Amino acid sequence: FNTNNLIESWHSHLKTVYLGRPHNHRVDRIIYILAEKVELDFCRDAYQIRHGIKPIWLSTKERTRKKLAYDLSEEDARNMVTINGN
């Protein structure tokens, strides 16, 4: 799983949605935006997902992996679990 793509996507979202046009923001302004705006939006989204108000967004690969996991029989799942590295 390539997390770099997620980071790049989030960085682009941060720049376009939260920071706006000027590209030379002061550090205190960026900290304020992260602490007051981004955190609030993140907490709201997490709450909505946790309570079923908003669906969680999964990539195609994640949806495929989730489907494979749910399609496993309980016996197959138990055989895949290792205890204490064995």
C-alpha cells in the first residue's frame, strides 16, 4: 500500500481547501488553521463515519481486500492467525 499517494492527496486538499491562494503563509497562521479548522473537520468526519451518518471512503483495492476478508470462512480465518509469532 503506497501511503505517499495519500499524503500527496491530503497535502493538495490542505493547500486548496484550507490555505487558499497565497503561497507564503506565516507559520503561526498554518498552525492556527491545522489546530482550529483541519482538526475540527477531521473530528466531525470521524464522528459521522463512526455513527453511520457518512460512509467511509475505501479505494478499489481496499474494497477488494475487505470483500476477500468477509468471504473467508471462520475456519480459514482461524488458520491464518498466528499466536506469538508461530
